[in-house]
Amino acid sequence: MKAVPRTPMRVVPKTPRVQQTTEKQRQNTSEKARDPVNVFCRVRPLQSDGDLASLRVKNATTIALNPQDQLLQHHKPHNGAQREIQYIFKHVFQPEATQQEVYGSVAQPLVENLLKGRNSLLFTYGVTGSGKTYTMTGNLRHRGIMPRCLDVLFRTISDYQAKKFVFKPDKLNGFEILSEEDALLERQHEMNQRFAGAGRFAFRHKDSDPEIASQASVEPIPLLGLDEDNMFSVFVTYIEIYNNSVYDLLEDSGIQKTLQSKIIREDANRHMFVHGVTEVEVKTVEEALEVFQMGQKRKRMGHTVLNAESSRSHSVFNIRLVQAPTDSQGENVVQDRQNITVSQLSLVDLAGSERSSRTKNTGVRLREAGNINNSLMTLRTCLEYLRENQMASGNGLAPKKIPYRDSKITHMFKNYFDGEGQVSMIVCINPRIEDYDENMQVMKFAEMTQEVQIARATPIKQDLGLTPGRRKANKLFKIAVNNLNELGIPEAKDLEVDVGLVYSLGPDFPAYEMDSPEAEIKIRELMHYLEQRIEKRKKLRANLDIKCDSFRQMLMNLDRDNLQLRTELASLKAVYKQERERSAALEKKVRIHESSIDVLNNTLSKRERQVEELTFKLNEKENMLTQKEHEKEKQKKKFSSKLAVESDKNKREFELKLREQRAKLQERMRIKDEKLRLVSNILQSEDLPSLPRSQSSEDILNDKDRGGYTARTEESSVPATRTDIYATPRHGAVAANNRHRRSRSAGDKWLEHRAANPVPLGTIMQPYIKNRKSVTKLTDMKELTAHGATKYCLVSQDADTDGDVETKLYKGNVIPTCGGGAQVVFNDVECLKQKSPVHSPTRKRPSNGTISALGGGVVPSTVTSAQDIASRCNLGIEGHSSKKSKV
């Protein structure tokens, strides 16, 4: 505890040296005051009363190590025998020493250095099973150094913490200051990830490990000497060095995933750091312990013969305190990263050295033990070379090259040994006689370490010229304003607090005691301090004179500007009056126009309603007209279909009567031709045949007139065909078809109805219908309408009087009917016939008629052909898809 009252003496005299350059600081490193490494010793209690102790504590600073043979023989040593060996430490903790005592003597000065901007290093060293991890972390009932440091730190800065994410790591061992908006976005992003349970925020709000829980039996007292005008943030990192590789225990990945090794780099200030390490900002001691718990789950532990839970790696828990001054109002951080002060407290739990002959390790455990022993040996070698170089520097000898890079643990803390900072070490001893050899090596290492000198840290304090205590003053001012507002004083809102620049020569003189051996050094430091105060006073006086002159000049300028502004104000008042009158006139016009606009708006709304009513009526009329038009179209189609049916019916009746008349005339002509043939035969023959009386020409004519036909009974009396008349070619005008016209079926669809097996034609000219559909059977209306045909063609093949094949094409239009069906109205007949140019008299053909099966009479072929066509296809075809009732 002797180092605590000496701390102010180290801070104040060094404050004016902040303005020195980095090169000067490097050159004066050897000239700075140095402090030895503080080595403490803690003795572990014996596990059982039957165990023999190899050492004893003589006083608060001395330990005596007894030889192993004397302990086994239980007698005093003879002359010439080995005597006990004594080792002196900064402080020796008895086996019954509490965790609070260890923290108060070892760690509390380091927390004070952390608050004042200094870097500190504390590591525990000893053999396996000597209580290193217990001293550093503790358990549920007895908290260790690390939880107590966090608890005291957060209780000290609880009212001065900055909002989260105001300070953000820059991944290069430094920090940057975010604006309030950027910090708010970062906090929202963290909250979203916390709700989603992703990233390293997923471990928050879980049950803490009881071994490292933060239940304190006695609340620690906050430390004094904190700069209340600064804002603070705490960042923690947790790494381990396993098999000489660095791993980040807080890496943002699953616990079951393999961690990636990291590299050690040097920053701009020549400080070593782990590149890419995860720095977590914590706001409470519980949150910090949760982060530690997450890393502890990833730490490599193992079971050995000497220790059930042996650390197989070196663990480093870094507590980084970031502080920056506030603005003139004491509310926000000054947005300048040059004013940031970063201090670090590194808590190192070294793995215990062990012998393979005692632990019986094999395989992976043996390799781990070898790497642990090699790293500890490198640490010992570096400290030994450092001590030799410091001792040889006064003798002018060349320094040795210190092998920091041979091990990661020495490479990481190189800046502590070569640079500035306070280094402390706790040597943990297991007093059992079995650990005598290991304890002797540990004691030798501790004795050598105490001789290493470390440069005393120079705190960097930025002087921005702002008022000390501005933050508290602003807080008290706001409380007073709120109290005045509650009392009903409205003028309190207009009050402003003035926390501007305050002239000061610096802090008060430090307390010095002149009766110490270092009185001359203190007098020189005091003289230097007074010289600095005198220089600062001169600068402040010169600054005050300059400000007074500037203030006087400012007053003169303000007076001149005041006169000018008064003149301008008078002219502006006149212009203002005119503009006001003009504005009043314009407002009157605006009111008149607004009233007229209201009237027009009302009229417009009425007209719009009228237009809507007329539009509605017009739509109704248009709907009625449309409905009537549809009805007219329906009636028109209905009457058109009826007219087509009636006309088609009349046409068929007329054609039937015409065919009957033609048949009668042809029969008369045949009878006449027969008579002429008989007369010709009579004239040409000598004997006149006698006609039967019953078959005279008069009778035949009479029979024809009566419409009756009689079959001839005698085959010999069957008259021959009048070949001479028909064989004679007729000359005259060329026969022409008066109904012939060019086909208009180019854009129509034809339905061709022909026989299943038509007789092949031998003519050059063939029937050709474009865009047709051929069918052989037509029995349903759907077959007529399904193809979308608009024209109909019936192909008929018959034999003429000479026995030649005659092809007739009956054409008609397909007309839809009012009942949903269709009818065919025939309007054209085309005939295609092939005849021989030479008449063959021997060619016999049947008579022009066919014998009726009923009466035995001869029926004309024209009549039978018409009847056949009528039987094959009716002139009107009508069908319905469903039965409909007719009105």
C-alpha cells in the first residue's frame, strides 16, 4: 500500500511535458524515472494436515525455503549442510490471506493507473495447481482480482459513462468518435441482433456461471481522483495463447466451431496488439462477466495427475478504458480523436509449469506441456536479458538482442518491457514438499524479475482550455432551472449558464516532505514546476492584453454599427409602413375575390349536379335505344328467316310443277317422234304394219293427256330410239348459261356433300372448290353448323339418256334460322358431262323412265332424279341445341 500516496507525485510534474514530440519521448526514455517490477508472493494453504511444507513465511516480505533433505530427516543441519534460502518480495500473503487483501495490495493501484490513463500489466506465475486461476478469477464465495477490478471500475465511472457506440474501435488498436446519429444506428442494430439471437449478442441475459458470479458481500468504495469532465467507455477483450498461437475467445462464431489463429501487430504508437481481435463494449460489471463467461467456455482446459482442471493455455483478459473530454457545456464528447486517451489493464493467467515425469502426460497433453514450458522459458530469458542490458547500459557495453518474438506471450507485452507502464506479478506457491524443486525455480525467476526496471508511465492529459467542473455546473444549472419552472417562474427558460474559459495557473502545489533523502530531487522538480507556472502566467497575461484590445476594438465597432443600424432602421420603418398599407389594400381585394370565388364555386357545384343528372338520363335513354335496336335486329332476323323459308318452299313447289310440265311435254314429244318414226317406216317399207287398235296413236295421246302410262307387252313392238334426229348435229348460236357468274366463294367456307364412293370422272375440267370441307353423310344440324360453313354444295352423279355419267353440283347458301339452327337455300346448279363425238347406234340404254313398282307404269328419269335429290337432302335444314317453346 506504500505506492498509493506516491502516485500524485508522479502525475503532476510530468503534465507540462505533453507538448513534447514522439521523437523526444523516445530519446528521453532512458532518462525517465524507472520503477522495478512489483513481485508479490501468495502461499496456498496445505490441502491436508499431514502434508509437509517446504517453506515458511518469516514476515510480510520474506519467505524461507528449507532444503528437502532437512525436511525429510527432521533434524537441524550439521556444519557444511545446505541452509535455508530466503527470498524477499514486495509483499508476501499468508495462506489465510483473503481475496480482498490481495486485491487491495496488488490490483487497486493498477485500477487507479487505468483511470489516470496509464497502462498496467498483472500476471500470475507458478507451478500447476498453485492457485493462479483462483487468485485471478476466484469462485462464488470468494471473488478474484478480475471481478473486483471490474466492480470498482464501474462504480467509479457509473455517472460519467458515455452512451454506447460513441467510441468505436478502428481495428488498429485505436478508437474513433461517432456522431449521435451514427451511435443511435449502431445501438438499433445491436438491439435487432439481440432480439434475433444472432452474433455475439445472443449470449446476453442468460444465467451467469456461478464460479464467476458477481455477488459481492461488501460493496467496494469508488476510487477518487476521477476527471469528472471526461466521458468514459469500457471495452474488454479475451484471448488465449495455445501451443504458441493466439486465439480470440470472443470471436463472433459458434462455440462449437474451431477458432482461427490471430497475428500480433504494432500500431502507430509502437504498442503491440492482436490484429482483428473482438473488442466488446460493456456498461455494467454483470455484462462484462457474461462476456468473460462466454470466452471461458472456449478456453482449453485439461485433466492431469497434479490438477483436475489444469489450464492448457495462457489467457489474457484486457480491460481498456477510453476517455475523452466533453464540450463547453459538458454534455457531449468533443469530436476530435486526438483528444482520446486509451489506457489498458492486462490480466494474464499464465499456465503452470510442469514436469512430464510427475504429470505422466502423453500425446496432446505432453505437447501442450512442452509449449507451455517453452513460452515460460522464453519469458524468463527475455527478462534476464533485459536486466543484463539495463545493468550494462551504465558500463557502456553493447546490449543483447532480446528474443521477444520467440514466444507469443513475450511478443504481445513487448511494449511494457521496452516502453512505459507498470508491471506487477503474483507468484503463487504450493508449499508441499513434492513441489520443492519447482518452487525453487519459481523463486529464482521472481528474484531476477524484481531487478528489471520499467520506465514510469507519463499520463497524457489534454488541456483544451475549458472550464474544470463544467459538467457538474451544467447539471446543477439544469436542476435549478427545473426547480424555477416548477415554482412558476417563466423567466427561468431564458437563463443560460456561462461555463466558458477560466484562467488558471494549474493545480495546487503537491504536498512534499523535505526530510526525505530525495529532497534535492524534489526541490529541483518544484523549481521546474514554478518556472512553468511563471511561463504560463506570462502567456495568460499576454493573452489577456490581446483580448482586452480586441474587446475594446469590438466595442468601437459595435458603436459605429449601432449608429448605422439606427439610420437603416428609420428608413426601414417608413418602407414598412408603406408596405403595410399596400398589404392592407391587397388583403381587401383578396377578400372580395374570395367571396366571388365562393359564389362561382357554388354555381359550379350546381351545374355539375345538373350535368350529372342529365348524363344519367342520357345513359338511360341510350340504354333504351340500344335495347330497342336489339329487339329490332331480333325481329328482322326472325322475319328474314321466315321469308327465306317461305320463298324456298314456294320455289320448291314451283320447280316441282315445272318438272311435271316438262315431263308431260317430253312425253308428248316422244309420242310425236314415235308417230313420225312409224310414218317414216311405213313410207319406206312396202308392207304397212297394222297397229293394234288398242295402241293407236290416238290412244297413246289420249293416255298421255290423262297422265297415265301403259307398259308395252310385246318386246318386238318396243320402238327404237330416234337416232337419226338426235345424231344430226345442230348448227346455230352457241348455248349459253344465262345464270352463270363468277364464283364469289373466295372468302367463304364450303361444305361439300358427296357420295361415299363416287364414280371417277375422266374429264379434263374437274370441280374445284376452295376452302371446303367434304362429308359423305349429313344427318344432324350440328354437322352443318359445326364447321362454320357459309356455302353448301351437293354433288350428284346420274346416267343420262345415252348412258353417260352426268355430274351435277347443287349450290346453296347456309342461312342461320331464328331458332338457332341453319337452312340451305339452293341458288345454282352446275352440270359436268362427257359425251362421245361419234354416235353409236348399237349402244343400248334403258328407257328414259323407270318401272314403278306399284303401278307398273313408266316414271320419267327427271322426276325420279328430283325425288332422289329431295330424299337425300331437304332444301331447308333446321335444328336446335335444346328444345324451346314457341310462342
